[in-house]
Amino acid sequence: MKSKLNKELVIRLLKYRRILTQLKSLGFEKVFSNNLGDAIGVAPALVRKDFSLLVLGGNKRGGYNIDYLSEQLNRILGKSREQKIIIVGMGKIGSAVAQYKGFHQGDFEVAAGFDISPESLLHKIEVPVLPMSQLKDFIQTQQIEVAILAVPEDVATDCHRQLKDAGIRGILNFTPIELKTTENCIIHNINIGVEIENLFFQVVKSSLPFDVEAALPDLSDEDALADAET
Amino acid sequence: MKSKLNKELVIRLLKYRRILTQLKSLGFEKVFSNNLGDAIGVAPALVRKDFSLLVLGGNKRGGYNIDYLSEQLNRILGKSREQKIIIVGMGKIGSAVAQYKGFHQGDFEVAAGFDISPESLLHKIEVPVLPMSQLKDFIQTQQIEVAILAVPEDVATDCHRQLKDAGIRGILNFTPIELKTTENCIIHNINIGVEIENLFFQVVKSSLPFDVEAALPDLSDEDALADAET
DNA sequence: CATTTGTTGTTCTGTTTTTCACAAAAACAT
DNA sequence: ATGTTTTTGTGAAAAACAGAACAACAAATG
């Protein structure tokens, strides 16, 4: 069974929705595939194909209706509003995310943060911070499904287990430990260290006057072979 | 010209390197493809394929030599040591990243943070925080190539322009504004809001007793067609 | 009313990336 | 020595993904 809503597509749809919300608030009523493409950094043809796949039609010369598109994307993606999440580990990253303003028009509410020593966190945080001992109970009574994991590396696997035991269905993992999706719990890893290293590599590679890959094994044999055949 | 070192491959290589460093510090000398695959969450065959592509050989029954692999990965990826980065926007996210401990054995040094009002930042931060007015000069005299952008949404594009004007070659962008890579400046976007929305979608989708995609346009026509042809 | 213009919808094709499957080689055991 | 096990290395198949091209159509124009 091939899945129609592949991973990249879903991300694009979420981005379209955000852009549409912005455009709407600016008073626009319609939008063209190249506007959306520019906004999220993909080719206009891909935008049209995405909507075509979902049978979201536009008008042959008038582009797409923003209200219609928004509604339909909400139908497909779920309104994802009033969803509650918790944050485990209220260190720097955890509390930063707790106060993150970039959520799509307040879709999510951080129901609580958890930490080994909640008392020590005196910097004003708008969400209640509870001790880890209350984690499982809170998750189950509040029916929390999604958690953000932002604890130190050495307790990551232990916290992961606790979250799974408590019945969490999805974890956004900011620790450098690569957790793995299981049947009952979907993991998305964000490894900031790797992201920075990766960016550095790309920059250095693009800055060099020669091709980095020239240092890699020779592919010119293939060409030689091809030449020999002619 | 097809590039051998594609984006996903580079990320895997960076992850291999991290795992190898850990294994080495634990006293291991060799490692098998399935160990590495487990550690970074990919199939063992892919690990072998990666190394095969780079002509990094293992031993038919003894796995791969950790020291050798580390050296070779360092050669290919660059040692990426003593590189300096700056952080623009020392709000919650910015200062969290400034103090991020997950960097690969201290590869990177945060040379400075920049903010509109550096004085107001009284929470103890180990790196110097300078006013935006000094941004361009600092970048040029210190020869900074990579920056992390963590400012509020409404000034993101302006800061982006300032960074490009100052000659920055790579930006890790934490704002919800999707910036685009240009000839001179590589952008990697990390949109935390979208990541959370995406995770929610996947969780809801997996939780439903029926197939979400059933609500989407019918593909059974294809089957009907195929049947009709037989 | 005819013509031009602009934009969508979709097919077809091409590329890149991953998985499968198994031969080959090395280590180990008997 | 001989056989058995384990793990690599890789060619071929499969899947995922994107891009180019262009027909179809609606709107605008004169």
C-alpha cells in the first residue's frame, strides 16, 4: 500500500497552511502556485501537483482561493488546535521551546514542563513546572499524547522509557541521542549539533576553489570505460 | 554533474562519526554495520552502502575498524574544529543554543551573540553579547562564516540581509520565515512550529482506527481499472 | 466574437535514494 | 583440513520524489 501523504508532502502542506494564514491576514483572497512555491522554497509545479493530488482545484486563470485552500488543508491536516503538549527537561532548550512564539496562531498549549528540580527554575516561565515524579500521572489524567524531550544526554534514554511507559504517542527529541520510532510511539529527532556540523560542511565545501569530492574515489573509470566502448 | 555526497548521506556520515567517537571512548575497536545502523536509525545495508561508496572497507567477518573509520570520516567531512560561529538574536532560543552542550566534543566555539539590547540580557551567558551595530564589523574582522539566526519573526528578513551583506556564508535559521539559499549563502531552516505540527499529524494519523487517507480522493478507480483490464 | 494571455492540471519521464538478496571472504570450531 | 558461521560488498529491483512539458481552459482584450 503506497501512502499518498508522504513525509515531505505533509511538511509542505503544513507550510502552505501557514503562508495562507499570513496572506489572509494581509487581506489577500487568492494566490498562485508560484507565490506559494516561492514562499516555501519549492517549484510552482510541485505546488500544483500537491494540490492536484489532494484534489484541491484552482481557477484556470485566477489561481487558488485562499479561504477554500485553508479550509481544505485544515480538513486534511486536522485543525491541530487546542492540542496539549508537555516538555520534559526544563533546561535552556526546554524553557526556550516552552515560550516559543512561532506556533501557528496558538495552536498548541504547553500543559506543563517537567524537571528533576522544578524549584531551581526561578526564571519566570508561564507554564507550571512539575517534578518528574508526577510525569506519568499527569500524562494519563490529562491525556497528553505528545511530548518534547529536552533533557541532558545521559538521561535521555531513561526519560524516553518513562514517556513510553506513560503512554506517550509522539516525541520531539532534542537530545543528541537518536531515539527510534516504535509501534506505539513516533519519534522525530532534531539534533542541533549535527545541523551545525552539516551547515559547516556545506559552507566549506561550497567555498573551496576545487571539488571536495575529487578527494573521493575515482569515478573516471566509468568514463574511460564508456569512451572505450565507442 | 551528479553529486556523490548528497545531503542525507552527509548527515549520516556526521552521525556515524559521533557514534564512532563514543564507541572509541568506551574502548571498542571495531564495529559492525548493524551496530551503526541501530545507533543512527537506518538499515545495516545502507551503512555498508555508504561506506562502500566512499571506499571505506571493512573486514569480512570482523566488521569495521573504528580508528580507521574515524580518520577517514574526518578526512572526508573535514575536522570542523575550532570553527567559530555567531548567534544573532539572544532571546530564549539564541541563548539556549549558545550554551548547548551537545556539540561534538567542543568542535565549535560561539564567538559572540548579537542582540538589539545586549544590556537587558542579565542572565549569565558565557559568551560576549554585542549590539547589532557591531555585527558587520565583527563578522569581517573575525572572519566569521556561519551564523545562527534566532530573532523574532518580524525582523528575520532584515537580519538575514544584514548577515548576507556582511559576507556570512551559511545560516542556521530558527525563525519561522523560510529563507532561501543563494549563491553566496547557504540556508538551513529549522522550523520548530512545523516540526511539532508534523509530529501531531503523524500521531493523530497513526492513532485513528481508520485510514486518514480514506477521506482523500479515491484511488480505487485505479484498482477497478486494473481489474477491468484482466 | 475572435484572439491573446496567463495559469492550472496532469502525464510522462528522469533522477536519486533505499532495500533486498546473495555471493564471497574471513574467522572459528571440530 | 574441512565444514560452519558471520559479516561484508554489491548488483539489481523497488520506491520515493521532483521536474519539465504542454494541453486545456478561463479571463482579458480589442
